Amino acid sequence: MLTRDRFLAELETSQRREEQTYKELTQGLYRGLQSPLKALYDEMVSATANLTAVTAQAIQDHPEIIKILRYCLAPVISQMRLGQIIGIKSTGPFEKGGAKPAPQQAADLVRWFINYLDRERFPWTEPTPPAWSEPERRIAEHYAKLCTVALVSNQNTATQYRNRRQEMQERAIANALEGMGLLIQQELGPPATPKVRRKKGEPPAPLPPRRPAGIHHVEDVRPGHYVREKTILAGFERNQKSDLTARPGADPKLFCIEAKAVGIRIDSAKRLKELNDKFTDWQGSALPIVTIGICAGFFNPLELIATIRVRGIPIFFEHDLTPLADFLRHGEYFGSPWNPQSLFLEVPPAQLQAAIEKIATTSTEDETDADSEREAVE
């Protein structure tokens, strides 16, 4: 049985590993960004005469430099907000080099860049620039470049870390599923039947009905298989995506497995609300679904315990997924039959209920969500 002491020990191990993962992953990401961003900065310098001639023509000829120019501003502006200002969704397509701004869009961008250029960082762009010697000017330009590249690198590292961390966690779960013999299923539904060759003169067979791009029936996932990133179309309120959906045996039951990692304690309730909301939605769906949470990092222990005990959601830790396999095979939770009401009896019900209420009333929107970069450096 999962005791409170063992649970807290597992959580402590998870936190130590999350810290190590953060250090190793972010350092590698940050270092990998330096060379391409410095090259992009140099391209911006060449195209704009080191920010003294930011023109619509330069923007149209080198749309990818919009990325660096956004970080030359005070304050820095996101792709989505700047896109909104010039009447589009985002400047992302320009920055990736696959599209060029229209003349009016380029003119609007130039106006914004000139108005909000950080002239303290780039004092040589002032109407009356400092009377520097050539070595002094080179030093100022060097540190302005380092500062700008660091700003971009920090933002991009944070964005890429979130994406990479999610991929790592889902891969760990997939490895555990494959370790117990499950196979990845690429297409939903039963295996495709071989085509029968049509005899001469026979009319063509009718095309099969188009399948919805999500899970509508248990049979969409074959026994002994799992799928990744599929939407549950039989949701009670909303059609939500499951990170991994497994069907270990022939029983008409699906296990929707959610990957949740928390690097900052304040985000614990947010991630658990996401998990609890999906559990509520799938519990009321037309499908027999068991919702599972795979957690890593700095979760609030009481909130995790309340999720297990009050909501009845089995929680496992990413660093040791052996108990997950036992649960999927035999319905055992840390050596005992799954019975959440028998766990953590020493925790007062009032504390558990308070934790559930906190989770339920927490907003899942991060502070930076509305204005985030949502970008990756190629």
C-alpha cells in the first residue's frame, strides 16, 4: 500500500530529479541558441546599418530579422501582439523566412520599431549620438549584441524547455507502456482490410465513411496497443486531448494517461486542475475511461493526496513507472488493489476538501500565456 511516508519520499525524489533535468536541459538549449541568434543579429545589423536605417525595404528583403528587432525594443514585444498591431495573427511566418510582409505591413512594423527602439541600449541611434572613439563604439556595439541575444535566448530557452520537457515525459510513459508489451498504434480503428481486386465490369466499391480524427469508441484503440495525442470525442462537456491512451487487454476499457511536470510550486494547482477537469469530463463521457496522472517535480503534496483520495485519480511518478505497469495489468496500486478510500486515512477530510476546492478554483492560464512567444528557433 502507498503510505504517506513512501509517497513523500517519492515526491522528494521527483523534485530532485526535476531540478537536475531543468539544469541539464536548459543549459544545452541555451548554448545551442547562441550561434544561430548571433548570426541573425549580424544579419539585422547588415540590413539596417546597425539600426540607423530600419526601412520597409529591409524588412521585406530580410523578414527573419523581425525576430531580433522585436528584442531591440523597450519593452520587448511578442510575435502575437506585434502581429495584432499590424492586423495579422502573428509575425511568426515572417520570422521563419517563409513569408514577406506586404508594403503597408512593413511600413507599420518600421514605425513601431523606430518608436520603441531601446536607445539606451543602442545610443548610436540617437539623433545626436555619443562622441565615442572607435574602440568605445565597438565595445558598446559588442555588449548591445550580447544583451539582445541573451534576451532572445532566455525567452526561447523557456519556450523550448516546456515543449521538450513534455516530450521527455510522454516518451518515458511510452517506454513504460512498450516495456509491458504494448505497441504504438498509428491509425485509429481496426487494421485496414486488404483491398479486393475489382473484377472487370464491376462498379467501384463505395468509399468507407470518413473517420473522425479522434477516439469515439473503445474499438478505436486495439487491444495491446496505445496511441498518443488523440482527442476523446465522447467527452461529456468538451472534446479534450489525452496525452497517451492505452488499452492493455481485450476489456472494453481505456486508460487516458496525462503527463504533468511542475518546475515551480505555485503551478501545482494549475496542472492538477487540468488533470481534474479532464477526469470530470471523461468520467461523464460515453466511454469507459480510467484517468491516470503521471507527475514529476514540485507538486503540493496535499493537493496530490487530495487528487488521489477525493477524486479517485491514480497518481504515479515519472522516475519510477513500474507501479503503472502493475496498475494497468492487474489493477494494483503500489502493491494493493486500487481503492483510493483506503489511502492516507491520517489526513483530515477538511484539509483534503480544502485542497480540492483550491484546485477547482485555480486558473489554468499561466501569467505569460496570453502574450507568450509560442515559437522555436530552428
